[in-house]
Amino acid sequence: MMITSSRLNLVLLAAMACPIVLLAQQDVNAPQGKFTASTDVGAALHGATTYDAPTGTYRIAGSGADMWGAADAFHFSWLQLAGDAALTADVHFPAEVTGPLEKAVLIMRQSLAPGSPYADTAIHADGHITLQYRIAPDGKTDDVTSTEHKSVRLRIERKGNVFTAYNSTADGKMTPFASIAIPMSGPIYIGLGVCSHAPGQLATVMFSSVTIERPAAAR
């Protein structure tokens, strides 16, 4: 069978197109350190996660109007886990921030939908720390505020369907300050997130000393 020059050109173009598409998909969902992928949830302005392997540091840039109400908007670096788990990290804001309500979160959520049920330990740029949560899909968000201010090390823990927020106290101990029961099934999404509280701007936060702990029965 003879292949004409025009037909050969079409074959070559098709062969070249496939790898380009696959590479683009890999770039969007590239693994980052302990996490499987990095995703914009409900945010129109694209964020990014950069992982520095020698230091174990995550630099996460995220936009988004807020993580509140019936829907969230933020950049999320995540993995899926079933069963009990705890995520702990040090959180560092830069000297200049987008505003006092810029958020960095350690979060556990049912899905990547903006209105997913979730619980997180959130620290805002002004230093106040909260357990934020949404119990029902597309429902309201509520929170509980910690008495600690500007803690660096934070933790979110799941035991069954009970989610507990921790922060470090002046003596360096991790102390729980609030818990909430939220029904979640199957593998859930666990990770780090940043919301600029300004949909047209990116906020950048550094996360370090990140650990994920799991009981032997949950592995």
C-alpha cells in the first residue's frame, strides 16, 4: 500500500499530538512529595505546588474568594487515604500577604467538589486558628476558634468520623482545641491548601516538617 506525502504528514502529526496531550495531563496532576497531585478546587486563577525534596518543603500558591459558605475555592495538594490518619505540618506565611484572612489549611475532605464535606485546621494570615467544617454537601460552613494565636505547627486528625484540630502551645506541645463528627465514606482527600481570600490574586505559603501518620490497621 502506497502512502502519499499528504497522508504521511497526517500520520506524523497524529503521532506527535498524542504525547503532547499526555504530557500536559501529567503536568497538571504531577506528584509532589508525599502527595499524589495538586489541584485547583473552585478557583479560576490557577495555583501551583512546588516541592523541594532536600528540605521537604512545599511552596503552595493558591487563589480563591474563600473557603466558607456552601463552596470552597483554593489550591490543594492531596492524596487519598481510607481510614484513620493524621496530618501535621509547620506553616509559614511570607512577610507580605494578600490580606488578614488569607488561609493555609491542613484539610480532610470527601471529594474535590467545591461543596464537599470537610474538616480542616486553618491558620489565617492574621494568626488566628480555627477548625473549619462542612457537614453536608453544599451546606453551610462553621468553625471553632482556638485560644492560641500564631502557632506554627498544626495538625488535623481523623478517628472514624471524628475530626480533631490541634495547634502547638507555648511549650511546643500539640494540643487539641476542637472536634467535629462528619460522616465520610471510602478513601477521602487529605492534604495541604492555600486560599488567598482574593479571587484575582495568588497567595503563597510554605509548609515544612510534613508528616502523615496512620495506625497499622488503616494501612
